[in-house]
Amino acid sequence: MLKTHSCGELRLENIGEEVTLAGWVNRSRDMGGVIFIDLRDRNGKTQVVVNSGDVPQSFELAQQVRSEYVLQVKGTVQKRPEGLDNPKLETGEIEVMVSEVNVLNPAKTPPFLIDRDEVVDESLRLKYRYLDLRRERMQRNLIIRHKAIKFIRDYLDERDFLEIETPILFKSTPEGARDYLVPSRVHPGKFYALPQSPQQLKQLLMVGGYERYFQIARCFRDEDLRADRQPEFTQLDMEMSFVERDDILDLIEGLVLGMVEHTSLVPAASDSIPRLSYAEAMARFGTDRPDIRYGLELVDLSDIAGASAFKVFTSNVAAGHPVKAICVPGCGDYSRKQIDELEKIAKDNGAKGLAWMALNPDSGEMRGFITKFFTVEQLIALTERLDAKPGDLLLFASDKKNVVAAVLGALRDEFGYRLGYKDKKELAFTWVIDFPLFEEDMEEGHWAPSHHMFTAPKREHIDLLDSDPGQVLSEQYDLVCNGYEVAGGSIRIHERPLQRKIMELIGFSIEEAKDQFGHMLEAFEYGAPPHGGIAPGIDRLVALMAGEPNIREVMAFPKTAQATDLMSDSPSFVAERQLNDLHIKLAEPQKK
Ligand code: ASP
């Protein structure tokens, strides 16, 4: 080894020891006759002292050393002189008096400062990711990630799970996104698909009798990218046989809360995870991934508003649609311009407009165009139900149920940021259960699965598959934290006829089903055990535990929001010869 100790481990008890350290120059200060260098590696920093009188040759070398040079230093550990301790450093009570300095490699001036936590343009960080990875923040995050994954492995190993790898070159497994395809050289015109998740394979492992499987699995989805999505990401993929829903929820609750306790910088909000039905989540929070760190809940006012003289409300209520509102504390003095901004959010989420009322902070008097359509009694009833106080702002939505949820859910989210509720440093987990089996709106005359097509309907709802599929609830469950879906899973279908029936409702012909999923349907005929599973997203969980707003901050080499790697400049063109090998002709000219 080129070092005897890391740069983070020497303490008072090492005083007098001869040591060798190696690392990067974090900073160097020439005090005339003495040079102080902070030497850094991923374990920390140690101050080394080069004295011109003691080691003139090394001193000369040290004078030429700049930030990010790679050095090896030999020397003796000594206590820092009285009053010169640095309490900010774990090694701050000692320093190393240098006997020899070796420059292992010089360095160009980096494009940004490594040793300071200042804001650097993200594209520059991604282009020089190997330098960005040297910064404390990234090292802290990747250490948390490592610890989290280690905790997961230990926890599951103790509970008799086997870690089993599944192929990356496989066949399309739909999870609702586009596949990444890999052309086959040996089978012209044929393609592998990169797994959107190992869903089919883990179910087949259950048919294979493995009973408890997990994998830290890479998943690939070619989706329209949003700021917090990545084309490839990591899941803890799991499956268990002979279980019911609550077995999985209990196991994951212990896993997630244990992992947070052991590795998270942000504490869990409680020591158990509450359960909400999908219907309740939508009714109270307007979303199936509620941030429950704050209230601001949606309140149903259909009865009061339906009896008012405001046409929009009364006609909607007559048509069976709800009128709901949220009461935003302290925003009753919003100006017309501020309300217009809110109206834009409402319209972006499907509303035709935004009805509002504001309570004067002193008098409690109410303003807002719609107020005049309500009697005094109705206004009192409404403010009572909303628990509205002087100074509050009331925002209404009335439309189809899902539009009302989307509009008020988005406004609730907006005020979560504006009023600082989302700054609260805690991880508020909740389960969402009892999802509908299918999405509300049919696509091209077919039902779309709300999770995926392998999710089992609730036993007691199977009859409804023929009469009223939209009413069927499923065995799906999602784990939500601070407004993010951090895991999704379900009890699966394990009988061929039921699986075939669901495929039919989704719009697969017999031929299509056999062509794409024949192996699954066949496997179900050979004694498939009842089974279920879940897949927590590692990237999001680690980001939450590290207090990071973005999953890119917890991935070593993430892609940009446009799915590019700025460091290696990928995706990139390939040579004509490679395309020929793969029997591919580009429709677009390869180069301009
Ligand atoms: N394969 C699912 C997903 O990636 C998770 C699961 O059902 O286990 O969302």
C-alpha cells in the first residue's frame, strides 16, 4: 500500500507514530518557511506541515504543489500547538510533521472548486463527473447509498431471501413505458428488450420454487423524461411465495424504517407506517402519492355549494360532480395577480377556472366574486367546515371527481412549497392500498392496468370483471414518502385463466398474448404458487435519506434530463460497419 492510514483517521492516540498518507491536495498555504497542506481522501482531511528548515528538498517540492495534486507524504503525527486545533475537522487535534513528500501526479486547475460546497452549473458537474465525485456532498451521498444497500442485503439475508440475478437482455416486459431495444446480430431483424423491471422473471422464479427472491436490479425505461427521472435506475426487486398482502407490507415496513434508522440523515416521521386506501388518499389529498407532512386537506362542500345560487356549482352537483375546497392559512391578502397565478395552476390541471373567497385578516369579511351567490348562513357553514379563520384564502374546484382531485392536489402541493411545509426535515411514509385494478379512462376501447397486468384483482371482486371492470379493486399497494411513490407492488395472479382474462380486458388477442407472454401463461399451468412482491426505488429512497431534491445527486454517473451522458458524450453515432453487422439501415442521415 502507498499509505498506512486514511486521511480521516489519525487522532491524539496516534501521536508519535510514523505514518504515510496519500491523497489529494485540498488546499495549501505557504506561510513563509512553513507550508500547510490539507491532504484529502474520501475518509477526510489531515493537515500536513512541511518545514523548510527540517526538510529543504521536500519544502521545495511542496512549494510547487497546487490544488488536486496527488501526493504521498511520510511523517510523524504530532499534537497541534495550543489554540490551533480545528474543531471542524475530525483530525483537527493533530497534524503530520513531514519528513518526505512525493508528488504521485500533478493536476490541472479543475473547472470548479472541489473543496467548497458552492453551487456549480450542473452540466459542468456532469461533464467532469469524476471531479464532482471528489466533492464531499457526492461522497457523503454515495456512502449513504452503499450503507442502504448493505442494510437491505443483510435484512433480507437474515429473513431467508436469496439474491438472484436475472438477464438484462430479455424480452419486452411492459411497465407502461417504451422499451430500450437491442438488435440481435445473429438473428437478423430480431431484438432483445432491456427489462423495464424483472417482473416476469421474478414471478417465474416463484414458479421455480425459490420462494423468497430479491435483487438490486437495474431497470430501463424509455419514457419522456422529467426532471427527476432517469432512463436507467435501480430497484430493490423482490418477490415472495405463499404470502398475503400484509406479510409484504409488514416486511417492507421493517426494512424501510430500519434502513432509515441506520443510514438516513433525515429521520422518519413515525415508527410505523399508516395505511390509506386509494379512495381516501384521492379524497383527502387529491393524489395517490400524498405528502402527509402537512394538512391542507381537500374538504367536500357539495351539499352547501349545491344549494347556493352559483350556477357552475349547482349544475355540477346536479350532475353528480363534487365541489371541494382547500383553506390556505394566511393567504387571504393575495392580490388579483397572485390569484391569477393560482388559476393558471388550476387550468394546467384541467380546471376551467378558479373560484375563490378570501377572509379579511381583521374583520373576517369575505371577498371574491362568488361570495355574493351564497347566503350568510351558507358562508358560515362553509367557513366552519373548512375551519377557516380571518386572513385565510379558500380555493374551490368543481368538476368531474378526478379533475377536482388533480386541481386541488396541485394547489395543495404548491402551497406545500410556498408555506414551507415541504421544508420539514422528516420522512413521512404512508401506504396506499386498495387501488382500482384499471385506470378510470379506457384507452381505445380497452382497460389499462393501473399497476401492471400481473396484479391480482381482489378475490371478492372477480365477478365484477364481467359486469363492471371499472369497479374492481386490486391487490396493489404503493409506498409513498413526502409526495413521492417510493415502492409499488402487488399480489399477483397465479392462475392461467384469470391472467388470460385480464390480458383480454387489456386488449391482447389470444395470438398476441401467446406471442408475448406465452411463457408466463404456460408457466402458470405447471403449479404456480400464490405469490406477490414489490419494488422499492433505491435512487429516490436514498435521495430522500440524503436530503437531496434530485435522484441525480445519489447516482455516480447519471444522465441529464435529456437522457445524455455529458462526460462520455453518449448516445453517439456508431461506425457504418457496426450497423451493417446488426442489419440496420438508418432512415435519417447519420451525420449532417
Ligand atoms: N415491477 C413493478 C414495478 O417496477 C413492481 C412490482 O410489482 O413488484 O413497478
